[in-house]
Amino acid sequence: MALGVKRRQLRIQALETAAQYIKSMESGGASPEELVEDPDDLELFIEECEKLADKLEAMAEKLQIKI
């Protein structure tokens, strides 16, 4: 089922907002304890968040091309 223009634009906005939020988690003032149970896992967690943010941005870009 095709997305309407308005829904597509809002989905792009949601994807981009989620990606920005994920990327800002490390610098957003959250302590390592708030992000992961084991502080030793923080670096890996941040790496995974960055990968997810990149995927969300790619999804938004793909939808943007179809407009």
C-alpha cells in the first residue's frame, strides 16, 4: 500500500528525529548507568546506536527519493 504524501513526509520526519535523538544520547547528559546496565558495555552500545541511527537515516533518505 502506497503512503500518502503527508504520511510519507511525517514518516521521514519521524525517522530523522529518531536518528538525531539516538546520535545525541551520548552527549545528551545521560550517565552510562542510565544507558546500559554494565558501564563496560557503553562503547559497544554507542556503536550499535550509531549503526541504528545510520539505518534510520538511510530509510528516511530512501523515502525522500520517492517524493
